[in-house]
Amino acid sequence: MEKGGAPRELENDDQADDLLERARDLMEEGRFERAIESLNRVIEMKASTRTDAALYWKAYSLAKLGQQADALKTVTDLYEKFGNSRWLKEAKALEVEIRQASGQPVRPESQNDDDLKLYALRGLMNSDPDQALPIIEKILSGTDSPKVKERALFVLSQSHSPRARDIIANAAKGSVNPDLQLKAIHYLGIMGGPENRQVLVEAYGSSKDPAVKRSILRSYGIAGDRERLLSIAKGETDPALRGEAVHQLGIVHAGAELSQLYQSESSAEVKKRILQAMFIGGDADKLIELAKSERDPELRKTAIHNLGLMKRAGTTEALTSIYASDTSPDVKKAVINALFLQQNATALVTLARAEKNTELKKEIVQKLSVMKSKEATDYLLELLK
């Protein structure tokens, strides 16, 4: 991360994404009033980049509730405040639908109606794909509910038709709304194959949206594409995206790639992410090596901490060896905490018996005092005699 910590905007976007996901779930359940409550919270976030999406879905929900005037006002707000938004196309289609229904009661579509539509769509896709595909394209670009659109995209992902794959590829490149684009990217990762991964490469290179790029990195992880993840971890200028690439390398257990990246990386913050990825990938041997050899004290402590989260063979021996050989009190405290994380009372009692430094011994005893272990209790009783 850049000096000074994560920008407020990034923190707000994470919260906004959660609220938008909650709103979409509520819309699928037909609970549009509750969805609007979540969407209003996003709209009220001054530093969020998801406000345009929230305005669109608020207008959609208002229309489903029959509140056409308020829905049109919300669409107008979107036009005026976000003239370059990727949601404008959807908003204009929604406006047409609202105006066509003017004077008529507009009620939320029932769950069953959506299910019937999807059952028919799946059946048609199985019996006559050539007829189903244009209908799906129309659904994806129209104003159906989020559930119908997402399920229609899912139906496409189950097809082996080249045309279906092309529709998903175009969606991944941005031919649909941003939410569906992320879904399409996810499906391409699951589908795998060189052609689909090439679509992801092109989408990553052409997009300026961090959410899209992050989704592509996760799809690389799903596809096990270590080569591209390593390339982005080395060359991406956005620290958050580099961190995501590193994280995905951990998920796919790319130990060799992470070791290579660690050796060439100059940023201490990115190195911490690499150490975390090594933990995720279960690479205890490399973490032990770095916990012993890393010269940067903070990175050493990070490696030691991650070893404490792993109950692998050799980690206890490595930690006690570091404790015995290192002279830094901070490093020794990191080892004590790591053994505490392992709930390793045996090792902590051994260290306490040998420790001559009063402060360090207090640190160990404090950890033992909150451990539910017979060995810890027996040692504490010894101290009281």
C-alpha cells in the first residue's frame, strides 16, 4: 500500500460492495424497500466510487414498487451526477420502461415468475440453442431482475456453443452492466482454456476499473494461471492489484513463483503480502528459511507470526531455534506469540525455564496464564511454591 495507509475511497468501496451485494440479495427476494435502505447507505458515502451503481438499482427498485416518479427522479440524478457512468445504458433502458408503464401500477415480480422464466430459458437452451441465444442476449441488455440476468449468464456458461462463449466473452469485456461483467469474468475462469484466458488478458489490459481487474486476477487463480499472476505481481503499478495477484499465487500453492518474487521484490509491504501468501499456500519450509535468514526485523517477525499459524512438522523446532539464537527482544517476543498461537504450552514452558531475562519470562508466563493446558497449569503452580 502507499505510504499513509489505504485511501478512504478504497475502504468505502469495500463497504459499498458489501452493501450492494446485500441489496441485490434483497431484490432477488422481492424485498425492494429493504434493498433501498442498503442502497441509500451507499449513496450517502461521499468517497465511494459505487454511487452510480447504487442510484441505478435504487431507481430499479422504486420502479418495481410502482413509485415511477421517484424512480425517474433517481434516474435523472444518475444522469446529472455521473454523465460518464457505465450504468447510463441500463438507466436509459429503465427510463423507457418506466415511461411506457406510466399510469399503470408496477408491482415487484414474484420469485416464482423469475423461476418460471429461467426454467423456460434452460429448457429452450437444451432443445433449441439457436433460438435461446438471442433471447439471452436481449435479457442481458434489458431490464430484467438481477437474478434473471445472472442466471441467464450461468445458463450460457453451461453451454458448449461457440456463440454462447462469445456472448460471455463480450460480457467480460464490458458489453453488459458492471455487475454482470464481473460474473462473466468469473465464469471464464471456471471454464478455463487458452481462448478464455486470452479474453481475460485483453479485458485486463483494456479496463481501468480496479474491480474488474481484481475479478480477473481471481479468475486467473481459479484457472491456476500462475504465469500471468506472477507477471502481474511483478509488473502491475497499482499496489492493491499487485497484492491481489500475490494472494492468488498463494491460493494456487505457487511456492516457487512466490520465492522468486520475494527475492526480486524491493517493497517491504509487498514482501509482507508474499509471506502471507506463503502461509496460505502452506509453504512452511520457505517461511522457516526466511524467518531465520531475513535481515529486515519486521519481515522476520511477519514470517515468525505466520509460522505460529501453521501446525506443521518442524515449525516448533524452527521457532525455538530462532528464540535461542536471536538476541533481539522483539524477535523473541514474536516467537513467544507464535508458540502461543500454536497453543504450544510444552515449548513455552521449556523457554520459560531457561529464560534469564525477567521481561521475557513475564511475557511467556502471561501467555501460559491464559492457556487451558495441564503443562501450563503445572508450571504456574511451580512458580507459586
